[in-house]
Amino acid sequence: MYIQCILIFVFSFICCDSFTIYKKSDHQIAESDSVLDPNGDLSIKWRVNYLNKKIQFEVRLSEKAPAVNWFALGFSDRGDFENADLCLVWTDYNEIEHFEDMHSDEKGKLLLDANQNCDAFHVNAKGRCLTFERYFDTCDDDDYVIEDGTVHIIWARGTDKLFSAKGLCLNCTSPHDHGFIRVRLLTPTGISQEKAEELSITNKNLKVPTSDTTYWCKVVKLPEFVTDKVHHIIRFESKITKGNEGLVHHMEVFYCDANPQQEIPLYEGNCFASDRPETTKVCSKVKAAWAMGAPPFVYPKEAGLPLGGTAANKYVMLEVHYNNPEVKDDWIDSSGITLHLTANRRQYDAAIMELGLEYTDKMAIPGGQKAFPLTGYCIPQCTGVGLPRQGIVVFGSQLHTHLTGVAVWTRHFRQGIELPVLNRDVHYSTHFQEIRILHRPVRVLPGDYLMTTCLYDTIGKENATIGGHAITDEMCVNYMHYYPASELEVCKSAVSNAALEKYFKFEKRWNNMPISYKASPRANYLSIKPWTPLRTNSLHMLYSESPISMQCNKSDGNRFQGDWEGIDIPKIKLPLKPVLRQCPSY
């Protein structure tokens, strides 16, 4: 059928003549791509115009994909089809094309927006392409606001013959005909890059397990040219097996932080397997991280991340997250990450600093909470003793929680006055972690104050979720990438020991909770139930108003000199004013 052929969209910058309105060389333009479905039949590319604050999207169905009569692409807070924002193309029973801006209600059924903000629709019959444009913020209450950070893109398709798109139910389609992905749409513009030695750390013809989700770990020994001399990582990027773009969800390369002479077992297997050697757990310092849709990570021309040399351990570990919802048993994969290295070290060594909360059971999230906050502090006293006089330049950031984290951000203060946010992701997902280049480098000076807050969703849980290392525990961390490298590696906090003791005594004495003064904080938190609103608010006040215990640590693990227990939380004199929305003029 002619209309069906038109709507077998092929997604390619080459095939769509309409996808030429921006010049790729423009420094205000950024572009990236991803796949929409695990089989790679659907893919998406986007081009961001920061000058006009607009994104142009292009969608493709592969030739093996089925014909459709309608296709929807849009956005929602968490990948749900309820209360979502959609751009829809469909044909009616008279074979007339319609392009509409829609939104879904709380049941996932479509309604027409009063204002139509899916612009410049174009279907190329010959190339079988669909393109359209969308402002970051249309200032329409029915539309999703596209911000920096994680964006959940939803899609659906169908063969239904329609007389109207009103009431169309997207998630009523088969599981093969709808889905979502997580990407960072507002990627930075391109950075020029010098040539360098390539080192690919990949799996090799791995038969991917028949599970819907697999974390696969592979320990490798670095080549001699790296172990003999310190190199700088100046760029890294994904290396995906062709056809597996929808299978490989995200990847990380970890340095094995151990004695230079220590041999690490060349383990290859499930990261959570019981037979994984305990000694491989030292492979935990992130050197590179990639997630779907992420462009290459390029270091500033002044700096590179050190790797190798005779004083460093000789092993790294690749971790790959495979997403296989159809539980297919015929995936063969050789994907990984390519590091670009140079022996001509740049002016500055880059480094990674940990902000946020200590990895400790002194912190907990009550059960049954939609958005419970925990905040970790990097106080002026710590940056004052730990940072060089000229300060540091932050150019990248990796936000991190475990399974219940839903938002993370780091605020920046100088002498009590708030500066622009250092990094923020209000749609964060632990299943989508990448090291993100900041749109603007941020200089942090000695005496500055950094505050990292995480929100957690524990709806459906009765007991508290405790801080700790296990995936079922929780963390709140911002791995801040910066230069020049300083002595300060960890700047994190937790509630003070004295304040926590008083809290547990109160719960035992006044609420008759089975608290034991000899038990660990974990055991005492888990003994508290039910988590009533009053009890939850009491815990929130404890964390918000009590003195803190600081980890102000050097790279060797030792704290800087001083008493870091029972320190007051710094006062904010002047918070940042809310950013006014910039509405397009139609």
C-alpha cells in the first residue's frame, strides 16, 4: 500500500533531504544518534541547535521492519505512556496523512494539543524518512520540557486504520510495537581532537546470556606500551558490534586500584556471579563510561586522564550492561570501549573527585517515599585545605545512585552565594550512567562549597533502604572530572555520630522502637517501622539540621589533618534565582 510504504520510515541523514537546515560545522550545533528498539529495527538521530533552542529529529525503520499506518515519538518523565507528550504521524482510511502534536491522559490515551508544537514534519517517500522539529521548551502545559540530563524517549507504532487519532492507546499495542530509551538529548557541541594511539577494550565473540538484563565483567591486562610509561587518555568512545546497537545499553572501564605488582585474575563472567574472584573487586575506579546515544567523550586540550606506568597496577576491567528483553539466545557480541591515548602528556593531569555521601549505613531512606532527599556536603574547610590556590576546572561529571535514585544535582557556592548549578539530572536513572561533558567548564576555588542532593523513590518498600555498597543499598555520588589533579580525592559527608545516637535514643524512648545501642545503624534503621509521615519528617530534619561528619580524604585514603566530626552545615546566604523560561515566539 502506498501510504504504508511512506510510513516505513528510514532514518538516515543521507536519505532525508530535509535534514539539511543546519550546518554541521556550526559551533552552536550538536548531533547524536541511538536505536529505539533492542533489535535495531528502529533508530533515531537528532541535531540540537543551541542558538534557536530547537531539536530536529529523524526516525528510521529498517527494511525488515513491518509496515505501519501510524507512528508516535515523544517524551515522558520515566518512560511511561501515561501523561506523555507525543508527535504523531498517521493516515486515515482515505489515505490522507496527518501530523499532530498530542498528549496522553492518565490512562495512556491520546488527546490533541490545543497548541501544535511538533514543527516541520516531513515524510520522504523515496528515502522513507520522517523528520520533525521541537523547541526545548514550548511553554505549553501539555508539552514536555527538554532539559540537560536524562530524557526518556517513548515510541509506538501500529497498523490500525484510523478516522481520528483521539483515543489512540499506545501501550495497548504489542510489546514489539512500543518501547522507550534513555538518552541525553542536549549533548555538547563537537570538540576538535588530535590523533592518538587507540586501545580497544572489548568482549570477544561473547554469547550473551539469555537473561533480560546482564552485567558482564571482563578483566584485561594493559599492553606493555601503557604499563611501561604513563599515558594520557584524551578521548574515549563506544565500539559496538554492528547490529547490536540495541543490545548494548551502557559500558564502563574500571582501573584495578591495587599494588603495581599484584596480579588480578583475568575473570570473565557475570559481574554478580558468586564465583567472581574477590580480588577483582578492586577494579572499581572509573576511567571511562558510555551509555546509549552518548557521543565520544573528549578531554579539554589542556588535560588528559593518566593511565598506566610502572607505578600503577597493570589491569583494568570492562563492564557491559546488556539489555535483552526478548531473551534471545543468538546474540554474539564483541562490543567495548576504545581509549585514545598519548604518551605526550598534556599540561595537566586530569583527576576524579568524589562528592556526595559517604558509603555508610549512617544514612537511610524510609520506605514508602516518592521523593525523599539525601544531601552530601563538600564544605569550605575541605576545599580550603585540599585544592590548589588557583582552584580546579571541572569539565565532566558522572552522577551515581543505586536502584531507588530518581534525581541528582550538585549546587555550587562561594562565600555563601550560590553560583550556577554544576550538574543536574531530574530524570536520573541508575540504568543510564555516563560521564557527561559539562556545557561550560566550572572553576572551583579553595573555600567553595559543593552540595550534592539525591532524591529516592521507595514506593512499594516497607523497610528503610540503607546506605552502602550493595546494589540493594543506596549511594549518592557525583564523580567530578577536573584538572589539574589535586591531593583532594574524596569530599563527602554523613550525619554526625552524636546526632545519630540521639536520634536512635529518641526512637527507642518515645516511640518504643526495638533499638539496640550495641547494634549497627543498619540494624537500628531496619527495626523502625512503620515509616509514618511524622517519623519520616523527623529523619529528614535530622539530616537537614544536624552537624555532619566529613570525609576529606587524600588519594592515599588518609584524611587531611583536623577534626572532621560534628561540623555545622554551611549556611546559604544568597540562593540562585530561578531561571526564567524562554518561550518561543510563534
